Amino acid sequence: MDYDSAQRADLYEQLARIGKVVVHPKRIELLDVLCQAERSVEALATTTGLKLTTASAHLQVMRQARLVETRRVGTRVYYRAAGEEVCRFVGALGDLARARLAEVDQILRSLGTDAAGTERVSRDELLARAQAGEVVVLDVRPAEEYSAGHIPGARSLPLEHLEARLDELDPDLEVVAYCRGPLCLLAPEAVALLRSRGRTARCLEDGLPEWRQAGLPVEEGFTRGGGSSDGAEARGPRRERRARRPSTAGEPS
């Protein structure tokens, strides 16, 4: 092997380090979750349905590929995506899968996302209508993901709390729900629930990571008007209303 061939081989060997991450579906899921918010190992295991030791093993592979970074608080280790380019990679992987694998659309249709979320709102339309006070923007991700970053003015109302708190949403305004991205099922499920209750609702065309990557404004924390899952306000901007107060485990390959 000549020098140039050896260098090329070394280059592709480095690229293959990334391939070792995406070869396992649970590692892709972990990356997707980490593109929403920093999480402890324990929280990641719970969210992805993995045993703690299995989640840790997957995360070590991802760390060796330098796709995730860590920080320690006492005895607890927190993981985060190593950079915005990691989240762009996860999004591009999803786009490629939807473009080339018919099975992806078949799975989404079987889960009812077509019926609930075919009609989607573009980022530009949502930004304009939200600024005009014409829609309620609903973040149906877990509260910790909302706190780590959300669309300005969005209300935090995780999917599991939505049905019990429908009366907090202004019935005169359309609801636009969003979640983790185009392959996330939380927003389509929220829209299906809202429509079954007679509400006008649509999904954002993608999710918070794509919103952030487009350079659109993002807020952090729980704002006074943004609401939270433990009973903060979730009303539309035109009406004052007081709030009343979900796999199988995978093994590393």
C-alpha cells in the first residue's frame, strides 16, 4: 500500500468511528434525546427503556467517537451532544432514511402520524402567526427538554398531561404543537388528541433542533408566560386564563 492509500485508509477508519455509533438503533435514539437537552445516565436509561449498565455502555461508545461530552455533579454524570453539528448529523440521518427507506413512512403511517400530522406548519408561518398572537404554540416534550430550550412564547404541556389540562388552552385559537423533530411522535399524538376534542390543531413541520439550526430565536428556562408541566400557565396570548393547578432494551454491539 502506498503512502496516499495508507492515508486514505486512516481517514476512512476515523469516519468509521461515527459508523460504530449509528450501527445501533438505541445509540441513535440516545443522540436524538441528547439533542434536546443534557441528561443524566439514569434519566437517559429511563427515557430510552434501557438498563442503566446498557445505557452506560452505549454512551461510552458514543463518547469514544466524540459525539457526546460529559460533566460530573457529585456522583452523577450528565451527558450532552458534543456540538450542533452532531444534531445536524442526526437530523440528516433521519432525512436520508425518510427519502430512501419506504419502511420509515410505512411505520409512521401505521402509528397514525399521517392522519394526525399530515398538515404541518412551516417555521416561517409559525413565527409570523405566533408574533401576531394568532396561535398557541405548544411544546409537548418533557419539561426538562422545554427548560433546556424552546420556541419563544411556547407553552410547556407534555403529552401525558395534555388531556387533563385541555381547559387551559384558549379554545378560540389554533394550536401548533411541536416536539423533537419530524420523526418524533409526540406532536402528532397531541394533535390527534386535540382534534378528537374538537380543537383546531396542526404540527410544526419539524422540531426544536431544526428550529435552532435555522437560526431562529430560542428561549431557555420556564418563563412567566411560557408555562410548565407542574401547573404554570398554558393559555393563548389573547385570553387570560388561570391554569388549575412513553421500548425494548437493546444491547451494545
